[in-house]
Amino acid sequence: MPDAARLLAAYDHELRAAELTRPEPGLQLSMDGPLTRITGGRRGFIAGPPDLGLHGDALATLIARQCAFFTGRGEEFEWKTRGHDRPADLPARLLAAGFTAEPTETVFVAPLDAVTPSAPPAGDALVREAHGTDDLLRIASLTAHVFGHDEAAVAADLLARARADDGTTTHVVAEADGRFVSAARLELVPGTGFAGLWGGATLPGWRGRGLYRALVTHRVAVARAHGARYLLVDALPPSRPILERLGFLAITTTTPYTYSPVRSARQLSR
């Protein structure tokens, strides 16, 4: 199995390079210096290379331009940082500019051939792939309930991405008693060997029954069938033991910083 340093190098050179040049289905990219702005989704997004190559006033100006751009659109946006990125003071500068830090997650990567299969889930849940508008709307309802998001916005985002999808996204659900109790998706990253495991949502009453492992295992099979070499997931601490048992290695951390024009305006008015 490759060590964490080699996996991190593949992550930076393949996956993050693709973030800057290859939009996900339904999204649009525009450049501003070393950054890529991503629009067309539920909220805006900023992606950058591991080293922005800017410091001091130049970095502050770059940050201010992103705030002005998305404020002009009336749109909240996320700037995703990694723990090994440079300059090291970027997180502090984002906070000073009015951003809010979301929970830090650990980035896990596994070579596909190192992932250990999981046992089937306990209980009466059926794991299957989701298809069609009705399934996507049910996923939106589940996701909104679990994470407290706006259901209409989640549904609109899922449907827009589905219309633009060229076969890179697979949604997997666990269904019991006629309802979805867990859902997640696999996203192949074109031009790379990576496939991402995203969107995991499980109803509280169904946690601890093996559904997370079961949905990962199903998506591993899909990724293998498409020739992926690596699996990627950003995870909070409760998922770490499961992922490590499955064969994933922690390679860095990631902290999203969000900027809301409305929230920032309220802060300035105080």
C-alpha cells in the first residue's frame, strides 16, 4: 500500500489540478489569478492550488476580490482549505475578512485494491442505486432532514447536476419500510484516477447498523468497474475508525470557510 505522503502527492497533482480545470456536472469555472471560482451550484466555491504563491497585501486583495465577486451575485460561497496548504496564514486572513470556519474534516484516500470489503448491513435495509427524479427528490428530503439544509435548494441542486451528468455520478441509498434511511454518492473525477465518496446522510435511528460501510462497499464496486485507482472521502471524527478498518489512510485535513454577504453586512452594521 502506498504511504500517506505518496497518496497526498497524487491527491495534489491529480485531484486538485482537476478541481481547477474540470467542472462537476452543471457547474461553471472562471479564473482569478491562482484561484478558480466555481458557480452554478447551491452556493459558490473557491478552489486553489496547494501554494497560492501570494502573501501580505497581495493575498488580502485576492481575498477581497472573491468577497466582492460573490457579494455582487448575492451568493454565499465556500473557500476550501487544506491543512498543508500555503501560505500558512490563509485561514487567519479568511477569518479576518469575515469568513466563518466550518468543522474541520480529515481527508482519507485509499488505493482501490487496498479497500477491505464490508459485511452487509444489519436490519432490513436494502442497498441499491438510485435512479430518476423521484429517487433524487427523496434523497434531497433525507439530506435536508439530516443536515438541516433547505430541501428545495438541495433538490434543485441535485436535479440540475443530474441533467448535466455524463455518467460520472452514482447515487446509492439504503431503503427500509418504503423510505430512504441512508444515502450517499460516488463521483468519478474525469482525467484522474480518483473517485470521491460524498453526501453521506443517515437517519439518526439507523446509525450504528453498518449502513455507512455498506454504502462505501457498494460504491467501491462501482468505482472499480469504472477503472478508478483511488477513493477519496472527507470525514468527521466518528467515521475515522470505520474508514481506517476499510483500508483508508489520513493524508491531510480540510476546513471549509464560508462567506455570506448577508451575514457579513450584519456584522459590519453592528
